[in-house]
Amino acid sequence: MLKKRLIPCLDIRDGRTVKGIQFAGLRDAGDPVELAARYAREGADELVLLDITATAQRREPFAHLVRNVARVLDIPFTVGGGIATVEAVETLLMSGADKVSLNSSALARPALITELARRFGSQCIVVAVDARHEDNPLSDTGPDTNWQVYSQAGRTATGRAAVAWCREAADRGAGELLLTSMTHDGTKAGFALALTAAVAAAVTVPVIASGGAGKAEDFRAVFAEAGADAALAASVFHFNETAIPALKQYLSAAGIAVRP
């Protein structure tokens, strides 16, 4: 049985880690290199760095910061934000990243997923999916049809149904999906269990659940009830509300297989 993973997420703006609620109201959460080193010491399984302004500013992500983070880490980490070319992926992997995360660029040109997977291997390619619950169902065959995918850091509705897009991204070569509920993001009300379960049932690649973590029980639920392969969180880790070692002890006691 594959062990479940706990993944802190560092949203980076102007060289600092920030965190908000439903992609707004950002506040400072610290130096990303210091946070990365802390999470590695505490037993995080992986790390995600997202350059949240790269796409809007039409630039490639921060290779210099990736190099600095790589120097203090002994765990895999994924980098996302503004990645749209083979050259950008090559630069980030050469700078020390283990995986790259695509979002807006994959939505704009889905063939990019296949191109990068063929060049670098599917294990390097994560497709991030930002979804918001809408009042009206979208056209989809999945069991939960009210989730629409957004691009441009959550600013632009795409008209795509979340489950259908996740299925297409996996079919095109994504090795992993980072599924974020914009509706739950930062609320600490728990993960989007129905959405996560629908996506996990629709694809054969690992699903990372993101958005809404508030307490240890939320992590147990997204693993045991929704079938997530990993759970990503930010504020509960950044602001010392939940410690990774204690969370792993809780999950292990609850029958969830986690890494020591």
C-alpha cells in the first residue's frame, strides 16, 4: 500500500511566502527558504512552491529561489507558476526542482501536457486544477458536476468541468493532479471531499487534495473517505496550528498509512 503524503505549500509573492482565504486577502507567512528547511526537519513528505504572480506578470518562475530552496531540502519539491515552455521546465529541473506544476498554460494549450510528459517523463509533470463550486451544474459525466475550473490564479472562469478536465489532463500525460477547492481554500472547514472523491475515482494517477485543511480530522477524512493520495496545506502549517509530527502520529493511530 502506498503511504499517504503530507505536503506543505508555499505560495510566493515578491520573494515571500503568503497565505490568504479563497485566493484573496494575502498575509505574510515568512521566508520561503527558512520555511522549506523547517518542513524538511519536521518530516514533510514533499513541498510545493507556487509563484502566484508569474502568470499574471507573464514571466517565468523564480529559478534563483528554486536553487536556494534545493540547497536546504532532502525531500522532493514541485515548482509552479508561469511555466509554459520546455525551456522553463528544463531550467527549473536543472535548478533542483523534482517536478513542475502546470495550470493556466495547460488550460490554454492542453497539448503542452503531452509534450512535457514525453520530454521529461510523466513523473515530473503535475497539473494543478483550481476549482470553484458553482450554482449551476456544468456538462460532465462525473458524480459531482457543480465544480468549474479557473485559470490565471483563480481569476478567470474557463467553462470547464473539474472532473472532466482532471480526466483529460491525466489522459494527456500528467503524472499527478493537484486539486484545489477555491471554495474551501483558507476556510479551515475541511477539504472538498465529494470533489476529491469524484476526481480520485475518475483517474488512475495520484491526486493531491488542497484547500480547507483546519484540523487533524480533515486530513484523516480526505484520505479515508475521499481517496486522496496526498494532502496539501499551508496556513495550518505556516502558523503552527498543526505540527507535522503530531499529525502523522494521529493519522497512523487512525489507521492511515503514513511515512515516519
